[in-house]
Amino acid sequence: MYALGEALKVLPWGTRGSIATPGPARQRYGGNTSCVEILGDEGTLLVLDAGTGVRPLGESLPKNLKRVDILLTHLHMDHIQGLGFFSALYDPEMAVHIWGPTCPTQSLSQRLTRYLSPPLFPVRLPDLPCQLTLHELPGDVTEIGEFRVSASLISHPGSTLGYRIESASSVVAYLPDHEPALGQGRVPDEPEWTSGFDLAEGADLLLHDCQYTESEYIDRVGWGHSTFGQSLDFAKLCGVQHLMAFHHDPSREDDALEGHVRDAVERFEPSFRVSIGAEGTAETLRS
């Protein structure tokens, strides 16, 4: 559990990108796709994305919880594939709020129903027994319990959001699918030209896309992801305290992942802390 200040706790339940990859070579950092729990001191619970990691998260929910908010960055399958298996959706006493990106052609409900309906899933979105409310973003800054949530569109194919979550003492930025170096090969030096800067500026903890090595990126420009080095550059530009490498490539085994991150840190010598996102890793941070 990551704890920032006195009021913000962050727990990854899934850190992989693209597709779930269980197996012995990925046990240290996990094989589930994107899902992160944020729990406030007053009991407000946010779920960042609903990849396959959201299923075990659902099994851990407090018995007295009456509301949960799911913040979707976008609707690629690796970020919503676990949604239909999230236990809170089947609790008639639970208020579930799903926040996601707006689209000019279809509502969030219409787009989610394409997955939560036959033949892809046996239960239709409108038939879920929970008290379900859908919200489309970006918009005004949103107050959810003790959290102040900001969302902006960022550089990734399709309508994709990044999030900034602020408590009274700490700031977490979540940009799991992000390519701020698109078209340039490197992250711009000017904040006003950099996708996601306003979301991550001064964050205590930044969870950011670190999917590719530099050699892999050459053939994947425009796919919407970053290299380890680009993520370090972005974190430096934004002045963050701690970068958590996230959205690990499904082909990357744990040993290789550690090696690539270590090499990038040795080359860039960042002044901030760098860690590798891992399912269920316990750690305490102070802002």
C-alpha cells in the first residue's frame, strides 16, 4: 500500500498493458492489466481503470462501503476487461459512479454497452443491479468525497484521459497510456507544448506509461506509449517527487523489466525517486 501524507493511500491491482500475462516469470510485478485503488482517510474509494486487476480489488472491498467511483482513462480492452467481474456492480445497495472520456459520436453508456452485452458478455450494462451513474469527462474539476479530481485529454489514440487526484496533503497523477514525445522522439522542454503537464505538475506520485525500450519505440511511434527514458524526461519536466513505472509490456518478464528500468535510471540520473509498479507492493511515502 502506498501512503502519501496522512490522507491518501494507493494500491496497484494491475500494472500490465495490452493483455493480462499471468505466469511465473511475472510474479513480482503481476500479470493483471491496469487497475489502481486510491483510498482516502475519510473512506472515499476511487478505482483507476477496470482492467483485469479490478476483479480481486472487488473481493477486498470493505463490508460497509456504500459508494465506489471508477475513473476510466479510455475504453481499450485492457482498461475495461475486468469491469463485468467487479463485484460492486452486482450489489443493489452499492452506488457505483463510472467516469470516462466523452466522444462526439456515442455516449459513454453506448460505448460501454458494446462490451457489456452479448456476445461479448452475458449481462447488459442497463441490467446491472447496482445504483449506476455514468459521467463524461473532461469537464470542471470534480469533488469526490475528500478528493479533488481533474481530468484532461492526453496523447493516446482515441479519446483518452489522464487524471490528477488531490487530497488535503498530497497529489497523485495517473497517466498509464501516454505518448508526450509523439512526433518529436523526445519530450518537449516547454510545458505548454507537453501533453499531460498540467495533470502531473508537482505531483507527489506519478504513475506513468513506461512500456517500451528506445529500440522498441522506433517501430511503434504513434501507438500511444512511452519509453523508460521519455517517462523520466516527462517526470523531470513536471517536477514530480516519485515516478512509478506503469503499463508494463506484456512480453516483458520481471528480470528484463528491472534491468531496463535500472539502465534508464543510471543513464538519466533522476533527482526524484523511481520505482516499478507492482501488484500489492507495500510502501510508505511522505509528502
